[in-house]
Amino acid sequence: MKKKICYIAHPIGGDVHNNLADLRRIIRLINSTEPNVVPFCPYYSDVVSLDDNIPEERQRGIENDHAILCSGIVDELWLTGVKFSAGMQVEAELAKEMGIPIINLIGML
């Protein structure tokens, strides 16, 4: 059976440390309960290597996310976390434009 690649959109800004910890928990949960889903968080590496307070670096991270969503490799976009952030809004709008199904799991995982 083909595995589904799901882009996991999650709030990061603000309390970055705790938001990344929650994202790791969600990735682990998906990996342990959804055998046919590949949780994909390409922005994770940008968050830990770029400085969100430097506009050029933040923009590069956003551009990287857009390239991934436009690449055709993402089967679904999953909204996770406890709130719908501005960054997630941008990801959801782009997914909608690309015809990528959006699954709202905010507050559920």
C-alpha cells in the first residue's frame, strides 16, 4: 500500500522551544498510530537552523515551505497544535490553491 505524505502544519512562533516539543510529540504519535502516513515537517530544519528574528532568514524558511507544498509530493496538509497560527493560515491557503486536501486536527492530537 502506498504511504500518504502528510505535511504537518503546526504553530512554531512565540514559544518555539515548547512548540517544537509538541510537534515532536505529534510526529511520534502519528508514526506510532498511522502506519500508512509519513508525517512531513520540512520547516523543522529551518526553525532550528535559521533565525526567525532576521527577516531574510524568516523569508527563506517561508520560501522553502512554499517550494515543498508546490512540489507535488504532499498528499494532504494536516493542521495540528492548539491554535491556528498566521503561518498555518498561509500554508493552508497555498495547499487549497494547489488542490491539496486539508485535514483540521487542531486540538485533537
